[in-house]
Amino acid sequence: MEVKEKVIQILTDVTANEYKKIFHDGMPANAKLQLLTSESMLALIFIASIEDEFGIEFEDDEVDMTFFNSIDGVAEKIQKYL
């Protein structure tokens, strides 16, 4: 599975269940990612899940509001560590 596909799967898993009213199934991945910033605990879970999945740790200054702009951008940041 490609990095981008894994990121989308992690995002889908994090925003599932009790958050389905906010992050509905038809919502594009980039829209979910951008909306994630309004749910700070979910944003932290998303980042921790990515770090666990890929065995990496982002620098603090890498995870700002621009981190959540696009799935491609997240995948690029991950690729730097692989």
C-alpha cells in the first residue's frame, strides 16, 4: 500500500464511528483532513497514528496548520522520513 493510501486509511479510521456526523462518508479526504483541525484531539490521534504506522516522529515545527492542507502534503512529509 502506498504512503498516500495509508494516510487516507488512517484518516478514515480516526474519523469513523462517533464522528460520522461531522466527517461523513462522501466527504473528500482533503476536506476531512482540513476539518480535522477543528477537532484537536482527533488531530493529535491522527498524527500519533501516522507516527506509529510508519515508525517516525515528526518535528514539532512540521505539524502546524499547513500540515493539514492536503493528503499529498502529509504523504510528502512522511516520505522524508522513510
